[in-house]
Amino acid sequence: MRRVLKDLGLSGDVVSDGVLAVSELVANAHEHACGPYEVHVRSAAGRYICEIHDRDPLLPAVTRRRRTPNRSRRRAGCSSSVDGACAS
């Protein structure tokens, strides 16, 4: 993954963030799905999209967590995009 992102001309920090994000996705697939897995990277509208595919034809059930008064939808200062970073 690191080589692919470098070949796309992305900066070092973005490459490191991308590798971390993909490793988390692969670890999640390994823990919750059937292998083997495939990693797909594509470009759409100037952004890079990474997908992890497994052999399970069924989509996982989506569960909703109960929110407590102190729980926000997203941590403050965090971005969900690969090139985002969490503020300390």
C-alpha cells in the first residue's frame, strides 16, 4: 500500500496516514469477515478511495449504539478522511 500511495505522488504524511487507515480496515476484515481479502484503491473526483472486499456475500447487520449525554457523534478535532488528522 505504501508503494501504491507513493507512486500516486502523495506526501509522506498522507502516505503514512493512508497505510495506517488501510491496516485498520484489513485488521477489521480479518477479525469480522471470511478471507481471503482484496484491497482496491481507486480515484474519484480528485479523492482516493480504498475498499477492502471479502468473500462473504452478505452485508453485516448495522447496529445503533445508544448515545449517552456526554457522547458526541464524532470526537472533536477528528476527520474521517485519510488525509485528516486528529487534533490533540
